[in-house]
Amino acid sequence: MRFLFLVLLTTGVIYGQQQPIEFPHNTHMDQGLECVDCHSTADTAAAAELPSVTKCMLCHEKIAVDAPGVAELREFAKRGHEIPWIRVYRFEELAAVKFRHAAHVQSGINCVECHGDVGEMTVAMPVIKHTMGTCVNCHRKNQASDDCVVCHY
Ligand code: HEC
Ligand code: HEC
Ligand code: HEC
Ligand code: HEC
Ligand code: HEC
């Protein structure tokens, strides 16, 4: 138990992402949800977006109210606050990267290819490293543009 705690603590520190609530993707995917049920603009807009507390409460008004984490979730909802999730994938502001989900998802690239199997994870981890090299490689392979201005502001 203490060992497990230490492992969680260390990975949290390494990735710098102790989330305010431990949101398990795996148990939620077991409910038959799809990625876009929560990340609702992943196939239509630049950002995939994170779900609002209101969306969580569609289920957690009644479901699993005593489960660990759900009491905290309900507390956020009661106060009308969003959960301050810590971002898992994000580029340095200075790199001025322009990324657009829609174009990628619409051309048939799976979430898994760029994020790993998040649906199987208890804690979302940045298992795929995105660098300029990985972006450009795939663009060249798919005859997509490798112009600087396509990916940079
Ligand atoms: C071609 C690679 C690629 C694909 C495919 C992709 N993503 Fe992403 N995703 C990224 C990158 C890169 C970021 C970080 C973008 C940034 O910080 O500007 C990101 C960020 C996110 C975020 C953080 C919030 C946001 O809106 O930026 C979520 C949630 C997300 N992706 C979910 C998904 C889901 C769900 C799918 C499948 C429907 C998906 N992604 C497909 C590369 C991808
Ligand atoms: C479609 C209904 C549904 C939605 C929407 C939903 N949940 Fe859940 N959630 C469940 C169910 C069912 C369980 C119980 C799963 C189990 O015990 O196997 C659960 C369990 C949990 C748990 C307990 C931890 C665990 O290991 O199961 C947390 C925390 C949680 N949800 C947070 C959230 C958050 C945060 C959101 C919004 C981003 C959300 N849920 C949206 C159905 C939902
Ligand atoms: C019930 C709602 C729900 C579903 C369904 C869901 N997610 Fe999420 N997702 C979240 C929440 C809440 C977060 C923020 C907390 C976290 O990072 O663990 C998140 C975070 C993420 C992130 C990290 C975003 C970032 O950069 O901070 C990725 C990537 C992601 N989800 C991909 C997926 C994929 C792929 C699927 C489908 C296999 C999926 N999600 C299904 C609610 C959901
Ligand atoms: C797995 C392959 C793959 C990866 C990885 C990838 N891309 Fe792409 N990207 C594509 C393809 C294919 C297109 C062309 C889509 C089209 O023609 O509609 C594209 C198009 C784009 C566009 C144009 C979007 C638009 O709305 O016209 C931008 C911007 C972009 N990618 C940025 C990035 C960045 C930044 C990264 C790295 C974080 C990245 N891509 C990683 C395959 C990829
Ligand atoms: C397909 C997308 C893509 C293209 C095309 C692209 N870049 Fe990038 N570039 C990125 C991404 C993503 C990063 C951030 C990588 C990271 O955070 O590790 C980056 C990082 C950089 C950085 C480093 C910024 C910093 O603060 O460290 C520079 C400089 C840069 N790019 C210049 C260019 C130039 C010049 C071109 C044209 C010859 C170009 N890029 C073309 C995606 C791209």
C-alpha cells in the first residue's frame, strides 16, 4: 500500500500532474461512452475540450454518489465551479504551436495514435511525446504541408 502510494506520488511529480480529482478513464469507457461524448469538439474544432462539471453531473446527480472522488465532484458542482484540471498535453507558449484536432480526426487518425490508449488508463498520462519531428514526419508521410506557418503562429 505504502509502495503503491509512493509510485503514484513519484509519477505525479515526474509528470507534474496531481489532478484535483482522480478521474479514471477506464471505468468510464466501461459505461459504453465514446471519447467525443466528453471531448465533444475533437472532430469539429481546434481544441478537443474538457467536459464541464454539468456534464459529469448528468450521471453523478444519482450514480456512484459515494465513490471516492465523486463527493468532491459534487462539491465543485454545488458551488458552481469548474474543476481546475491540470493539462497533460501542452506545448510551451514560446513555441507558438498551432494544432487543430478537427483536420486530424476527420482524416481518420485515431486518438490512440497521438495519446496512447487513454481509454484503458486510470490516470491520463502523456505516453506519446509530440515534437516538431513527430509532427513533420507524419505530415511528409501523408503529403500534408510542412510549411512553418501551418504549425506556427
Ligand atoms: C495528430 C495527433 C492527435 C490526434 C489524432 C488527437 N489528438 Fe488530442 N491532442 C494532440 C495534441 C498535440 C494536443 C496538445 C495541443 C495543444 O496544446 O495545443 C492534444 C490535446 C488534447 C486534449 C486537451 C484539451 C485540448 O482541447 O487541447 C484532449 C482532451 C484531447 N487532445 C483529446 C483527443 C481525443 C478525444 C482525440 C480523438 C477523437 C484526439 N485528442 C486526437 C494531438 C492529437
Ligand atoms: C455516463 C455516465 C457518467 C458520466 C457522464 C460521468 N460518470 Fe463518473 N462514473 C460513472 C459510473 C457508472 C461510475 C462507477 C464506475 C464503477 O464503479 O465501475 C463512475 C465513477 C466515477 C468516479 C469514482 C472513481 C472510480 O474509480 O470509479 C469518479 C471520481 C467519477 N466517476 C468522476 C467523474 C467526472 C469528473 C465526470 C465528468 C468529467 C464523470 N465522472 C462523468 C458514470 C459517469
Ligand atoms: C466521462 C468523460 C470522458 C470520456 C468519455 C473521455 N474523457 Fe478524456 N478526459 C476527461 C476528463 C475529465 C479529463 C481531464 C482529467 C485528466 O486529465 O485525467 C480528460 C483528459 C483527457 C486527456 C488529457 C488532456 C490534456 O492534455 O490535459 C486526453 C488525451 C483524453 N482525455 C483523451 C480521451 C480519449 C482518447 C477518450 C476515449 C478513449 C476519452 N478521453 C474519453 C473526460 C473524459
Ligand atoms: C499521424 C499523422 C499526423 C501527426 C502526428 C500530425 N499531423 Fe498534422 N496533419 C496530418 C494530416 C494528414 C493533415 C492534413 C489533413 C487535411 O488535409 O485535411 C494534417 C494537417 C495539419 C494542420 C492543418 C489543419 C487545418 O485545419 O487545415 C495543422 C495545423 C497540423 N496538421 C498541425 C500538426 C501539429 C502541430 C502536429 C504535431 C503536434 C501534427 N500536426 C501532427 C497528419 C498528422
Ligand atoms: C507539422 C508541424 C510543424 C511544422 C511544419 C513546423 N514546426 Fe516548428 N514546432 C512544431 C512543434 C509541435 C514544436 C514544439 C515541440 C516541442 O514542444 O517539443 C515546434 C517547435 C519549434 C521551435 C522551437 C521553439 C521553442 O521555443 O523551443 C522552433 C524554433 C520552430 N519550431 C521553428 C520552425 C520552423 C522555422 C519551421 C519551418 C521550417 C517549423 N518550425 C515547422 C511543429 C511544427
